[in-house]
Amino acid sequence: MLAGLHPVSDLDPEKRISLAQRGHFDDLRYNQRIDASQENRWLLYLVDGSVRLSNGQEEITIAAGSARAHQPLFSKGNLHERAVALTRGRLLRLDRGLFEVLQRQEQQSGYEIEEIDLNGTESTLFVELYEACSSGKIELPALPDVALKIQAAMKDPDVDIRRLAGIVSADIAIAGGLVQAAGSAVYGTGNPVRSVRDAIVRIGLTASRRLAMTIAMQRVFRPSSSVINQRMQELWQRSLHVSVLSFVIARSVKGIDAEQALLAGLLNEVGTIPILDYVGKRYPDVSVEELDATISKLQGIVGELVVRSWNLGPEMALVIRDAGNPERRQGADKADLSDVVIVARNYHSNLDRSAGEPDEPFYALPSFARLGLEPPAEDGTLSIVENAEDEIREMMAVLHGG
């Protein structure tokens, strides 16, 4: 069936099988309504029955088996479309995020097993995890409920401060974090605010949404078993530092959103979470060396699957893919969000000697030059970071929940 559907027919047969294993059918009731804004993570195809599709300006009828039914029901990015079932029928759901990852793999051959040096237990573990990723069988962390609600609200062009405040206020931790942030020197004079609404007014609607999403992400870092508890805590602390460093660095670079950098920095190693979960459940006795080697090779592709499943957008997916591979940015002529996170991540690792001596100083990276940052001091520190110590502590307290 997939071989006759656009655009998934462009995938090679093996990748179509992987996509099919993640897909499923849904029955349609007569007069059932389907909204594009709620189905953005799926490629939907009508396989039985007929529907009336409207984009607000015109309506068309789509019948199963027609040429139009061989295309996705909703256009990519058009969240104002909706369909109403004219008969009983059936829909095929395919994971859009997985399709886009498989499509990019095919176009760029970016993650081919045969290109990676494998040995011993590491080889077995890597191949098993890779196949689980490609087939969609690896368990990806779910986006927190409040983050889903914020995300859905912000897709509405008419969303206002009162509506966002209502969503945030229902979650004590996020509401407290926004109020705490708005009352810090980061977003003003340090004068406290009295309500979530006042906090959003001070921070701004878009910045508040991104900050609330970042605060919510703390829940993603909760370990699923005691086996991986220490590793997850280490990952959380490292990600927290990279997040706040990304925020501080982004503020000094024109054209890059600091709150988006905050979220990107926090998620720069998000692919490690499902890998730790998978290994903790199936290979609790794997050596640290074998686990580290597997994580370093796979966290990019797994992380990309995670953020695409969350519909965080192609730019965020690119950051996750590039964060651990600065060489991917070779030849780029303009600084972007990936450069910010690469520098923040390597700056943190250059200053943290617990992992040993870094391979390359952060200021020697092409990303550092593109960002146009001032050279570091003799001790390897950046003045924009050192001068923001108080703000860094405040932001870390906001994200840490206290």
C-alpha cells in the first residue's frame, strides 16, 4: 500500500517496511471531524470511505482510491484544514517524524551502520538499538501534558496572554517557574510579580511559551529504573548547564532567540534518555565504556526522532543532530541556533575536567568564529558568561524548580 502513496513511495522498500511497522489504521464514523491542528504529527491517508476537506476558503470531496487519496489528507504546515467523514471509513496513520528521519537518511546517508566502526558487545548493542530506532520500536519519551497544551495553544493565531496564563496556572511547578523568572534580573529590574499573567506580560508571550516548555522538560529526565538513576542525574545536570550557557550566549548574538536557545541547550542530549532506558531494561550489566561508545554514536539520530515526535520543528531537530558533531557545520556561512548550542556544550566540557582533557578548545571551533564572540580570557573563560553569573544562578534555579 505504501508503495502507492505520496511521498512515502519515494523511500526504498526497507525504509517503507520500517514506516509501516509504526503505522496503524483508525475507523472513521459518519460525520466524524478531523482537524489538521490536532493531527500534525501524522501523515493521514484515506483508505476507505469519503470525506469533505475544507481549508476555510474552499471544499473538496475525497474518495478512497482516488488520486487525491494517494496524498496525505492534510497539507504540511496548514493547520487550518479540517475534514468531515461523509461515510463510514478508515484512515491510515503514519508517523510523520519517523518518515522525515528515514527520508533524510536516504537523501544524505547520514547514519549508515556500515560506516561506523563496531566491535564486541558494543557492536551487538549498537546494531540492536539502531534497528529499534529505524523500525520505530524504541520507546521515546512523551512530551509532558502541559507542554502539549502550550504547543497546541500557540498554533492558534488568536491565542492571547489570558489563555496561556490559564494553561500555565494549572501546573504549579511551571507557574512558579515563570513567576520566579519574571521577578529575576534576567527579565527586568528584579522586582517581583504577583501573578502568572503579570509574568507573561513582563517576559512576553512567545518567550513565556518557550520558557514554560523548557521548565516542563525537567520531567523528561526522570529515570525509569534505579539502574540508570545516576547516569540520568548526570545527564540532567550537564544539560541544565548547557541550557543556561546557550541562553547567555544567544543573548549576545543578533538574530538568535535566547529562549529558544535555552530549550535547545536543555535538549542537546535528549537522545541519550531512551538509550539509557533501553539499556537499563535489557542490558543492566553493560560496561560503562560500551554504553558511552553506543550513546556517542546513536544519540544524534535518537534525539532527532524524539524532537520530531514532539513536533518541535526542523530547526530544533537540526540542533540535536549537529550538537555532538561540530564538523557537520563545516562550511556554513551564517551563525544559527546549532552554533550556539555547539559552543555552549563545548565550553561546558572545556571547563569541566571530570571527563578528561577535551579534544579541541571551544574557541577553535568554526561555530565560535561564526558567532562573533570575543576571545576568551587566559583562563579559558568567556566574559559574557562570567559577567552573567548572578543571572545564570537565577535561571538554573528556575529550571531546577527552586
